[in-house]
Amino acid sequence: MIGVVVTAFAVLGLLTVIPGPDMAVVTRAGLSGGRSAALRATFGVVAGLMVWGALTVVGLGAVLAASAEAYTVVKIVGGMYLVYLGVSTLWRSRTRPHAAPSAPAPAPSSGSSWRAGFLTNLLNPKIAVFYTGLLPQLVPPGWPTAPSLALLVLVHGLLGIVWLGAYSILLTRARTTLEKPSVRKVLDRITGSVLFGFGAVVVAEAR
């Protein structure tokens, strides 16, 4: 039984640390607004996970995953949102060199970073597939299904906070280097390209 629990937590940990849109959105927020923005994006990401987790616990997530039309809509909307974030980040990298070094770009509002993280996961169809398809298989035999799913969702959320929170701190500790115009331009272009690429792939898969 202990081995089954350890395996379940290991799978959740692996899913957490694999780079994806979540990390790209946190990077985008950290480069724009510093540590506080990155942490807000982190909590937004986890909030999106909690929504999918709640839907899975009550059984609504499986209904959505079983509907080809609804799933396609989520994929298209989610992919387009990632494309939008990528394009806006690339545009920022294009305009940044024209700004005076002493006048940095304004930091995002307290809500925008959280909202970006939240929507990124809320509109991520792969999270829906994982929660409705794989997560129930991680429930140890003999354990009550709904409480066990809720526990696994909470563990996944805590792992996300720890991982992305630590990443946010490490990212912004290098602020002196990251604030150099040439470095910021390169990082913005990498982050924007990653977000755009993720979004384009999701939209293409929905066709």
C-alpha cells in the first residue's frame, strides 16, 4: 500500500516539474513584475488546477472529457490564449530596446499575473485529460474514491506551489542580470516563442 501511495505522489511530482505553459507563464510574470508577480501567477496556476480537481471529484470533469465538442472548444480557446500571451510577450521584446534603461516597463497589475496563471490551467485540456483519466488510477485500492481524489488534487496543488514558488524566487534573485536590456530581450523572445509554440500545437491538435 505504501508503494502505491509513493508511486502516486511520484507521478504528481513528475507532472509538476516537467516544463510547460505553467512555467512559461510564471517566467513571463517574473520578468515583467518581479517576484510578487511570479508568485501571483503561481497561485493562479494552482487555482486553475483546483478548479479541474473539484470538477473531477464531483464527476463533471469526466463529462467534459467525454464530450468531443466541449473538449475541442476548450482546446481551441486555451490554445488561442497561449498564442495571445506568446505574441504579446514577443511584441514586448520588440519594443523594449526603444525604452530608456532608466524607465522600465510598468509592472503588471496585481490581478493580471494571477489571471494569466489561472486561465492558462483552466483552459488547458491536457490537465482535464490527466485529472479525469489518470488521476483516478492513482487512487490506492480500497480507498474511498472522492476523498482520495481530493487528497491527490491538494497534494498536486501543494507541489505546484513549492516548485513554481521556488522557481519564482530563483528567477527573481537573478534580477540584476535579468534587468539588462539585452538579457531581457532574449528571455522575452524565448518565453514568448515557448508560449506561442504551446498554443499553436494545442490549436493544431484540435483541428
